[in-house]
Amino acid sequence: MTVTDLTGTTWLRELKSDPNPSTVLVCFPPGGGSVTAYRTLAQRFGSGTAVFGIQYPGRQDRLGDALVPELTELADRIAADLLAWPKDVPLAIFGHSMGAMVAYETARRVEAGGRVVSHLFVSGRPAPDFEEPGRLHEGPDEGLIAQLELLSNDPESVRILRDEPSLAELVLPALRNDYRAVETYRHRPGEPLRTPITALVSKSDPTTTAEQAERWRAYTAADFELATFDGGHFYLDLPENQPALVDLIARTLSAVAGRSS
């Protein structure tokens, strides 16, 4: 297989090419995020790994596309594109925060479609049976901005949304939609994935504890690993964490590729 066999779509965007990838890692952004959330991280991977990201509607070059308010519908559409890729593409999936839930539901659909997912990485999100108690998507813009400030590594960078109404008008509709998707999501029980899962959590994440991340173990019939990092909810954006994060993912994918060769 060569990278030319991989076709980008409205949903799937190439972030890092590779002439002969042993694995293709597909990354799902957090709520309010876009494919560029993984641009820097993607470039840290060495040879053998091609990286694609998901571009949700309602942001960047998809600003005019209709928002999708149901998390499971997002998974339906993304899985359809992944299932259209050549069957010999070795596929792994990474998702952070809301992206972890979309990634999980997508993995369920990809497996049901007869494709193997070599590994699922779920980051910064409790296991699927967790139900969000809040309803930020029904509240005022102030609540959404305050939540962004709480979760951000740099709260000052978020406060511009208070001072620039035109920017808020661009950013907040997609964010509100994504909070709706997460806050209304209800897991439908089924067979555990055949895909191994690694759950990643940070020590100071106000949204997810290590105990909640550990509960992902019940959602796979294969191997499970829990990895902990320093930092808050967006620990993966911290330069000091990225080498260790990429090393963990790369080592895991290398081991998977070795077992399948």
C-alpha cells in the first residue's frame, strides 16, 4: 500500500503523508475543534505512520455545511468514508474529549462493516456509559465561554470571545452544537469492541478522573491500557507532553504492526 491509495474526503483530511505506512492513524478533534487541532502532533510521528484528521461541519472550510447535532450521526457519516478506503489499509483511531466518543462510535460501525481497527485511543473522556449532567448547550454564550476558559491551557486566549462578538459568532455555534451532541448522547449497549483500547487521562482534568477512564476497560474484549499525563484537559497540546504521547502511540502501533506481519 502507498499513501496514494488513501483518499481524502470532506470528512477525512491528510495531516501527514507517508510513502509506505504500516498504520494510518485517524484523529478525531474535541468539541469545538477542527482538523488543525492535530496538525502539530501529526508531524511528530516518524516514518511508517500516516495521519489523517476528521473535519467536522460548521468550521473552517466547512463553515457553510450543516451542523450535525447527533453524535451517532457523526459516527455514521465518518464510518462510511472509512469503510470506503481499501480494505488493506491498517487503521487506528485516536479521539480526544468529544472526539473520543465519536471515535468509539465510529470504531463500532467500522467493525460492524467488516473492517479491522487495530487500536483505539480514547483521551480525556469518561467511558461511554457516563451521562453528562449539564446542559451548557441550552444556556447562554457566557456559559460556553466560561467552560472554554476552565478547560484551556491559556484562559487568556479564550477571553477574546468576550471582546470580539464577530469572532464569537463564528466559533460558538459549532461549539454549542458539539456540546449538544455530547450532552444528549446515550450509549446503546452492545458487544464490546474486538479492538484493543488505550485510555489516556491527565492528572488535573476537571472532566475525567483516572477511575472514570479505567472504566473504558469494559468496552473491549481485547487488551486495555490506561496512561496518565501531567496537565489539564488539553494536556496533549502542551509541548512537554507531546513527545511522550507520540512515543506511546507509536510504540503501541508498532507492536500491533509486528503482530500482524
